[in-house]
Amino acid sequence: MAKTQLTRDMEEALYFYGLEQSEIIVEEVSMPDGRGIVDTLACRTKPDGAYEWRCYELKVSKSDFKSTAKISFIGHYNYYVMPKPLHDVVQYEIPNYIGVMVYLPFDNEREYDALANGSLSIIKKASRQELQVDEGQLMNSFLHSLFREVRKAKKLEKGLRLYRSDELFNELAKRYKGYDAGHPERNFYEAFIKEMEREAVNELRDELTAAVSEYNELKARIRKDRGMTEPYL
């Protein structure tokens, strides 16, 4: 399922919150022993060298909160991350040991020197619990997810040449399904096709210009070789 803009904004705010807390943070980590997928998993290193694990589950609506998808609260500290209005509706359904962070979007009419579109505020602290999975297996899953993100970043850095043509075309075709007549600049598939057509026309025009130039040069050469009194092409 595609992520909503609100979900992406909350993920972004949580990422920068993790950086401020000196956490190593990664999204969508598969848990060992079939314990589901954590939306965001963070690891802190304590002064004694021990690891402290925090799980964050992001919810944007009441139906999302009540989803049958498995909740993977397996960390030492576990938090729901949600908009304040949603918390007001579901707060009494949240277990005592689960903390809550509410997302507060910035006012668009004000200027903020911030990388995210909003901030997070802890309105209920999580209670510490014992880790619910083997830490060695958890670290393995964590590292695999980090490597996945590194691969994504390297592909982005190296550009589209790492992707097969059919992969790119399929992605553009998928985006065409979300065609937005009111915002043609967002219709990447259509823009791609138009750009291809423009490039094809420009290439044909350049080839025609080059062919005409070669023809004129050849005609001038033949006229010179045969002399002005002889017929020429």
C-alpha cells in the first residue's frame, strides 16, 4: 500500500528526532521468529556499551490503528507515533506500557529553518520491558535493513543507469495509473512519453539537416569535377 503524505511527514520527523537522540534508525525492519515488521526501529548505545532498542509504529487514522496487521512492539521501549487528533480518539485503547509521540505539523504560514514539515512531542512515556526477541537475531535483521537502505542510496547516487529499461518503464506506467488531470506536471508517464516524442522529432530533424548538407556538398563536388558545361545532378 502506498504511503500517505502524512505518513511520510511523520517518518521524516521521526528520523530527525532519532538523529537528535543519537539513535541509529531505520525503517521497516523484519523481526525474527515471525514477529512482524517494525515501522521504525532505533538502536541507542548506552555508556556501558549495552544496546537499547526502541520500536515505533506509525498510525495516521483510526482504521489504521485498528488494522489487523501485527504490531511488533518487541523493544525495550515502544511507541505509537500519530497525529494529535487520532490520539484523542484512541488514547484509552493504548496499553499502559506503550508510549505515545504525537506529530505536530508546522504552520505553513510561518517560516521555519527545519528539514522536516513538523515535529514530535512525547505525551506519554513508554515503560521499559525486556527485549522480546534474541538480540543477536534482532541485530542481524537491523543490519540487513541498514544495508538495504545503503543500496537504495547508492542507486540514487549513481542514477538511472543501474535500472533495467523495463523496470523504469513499469514504474512510469504504475505512476500513470494515478493520473492527475488538474496537475499535469505530476503525470510522469505522460511527460516521459512526450519527452521521448520530442527527442525523436529532434533526432529526425538533425538527421534530415545533416543529410541535406551532405547532399549539397556532394552536388557541389560533382559540379566542380564535371565542369560548368556538363550536366550535373
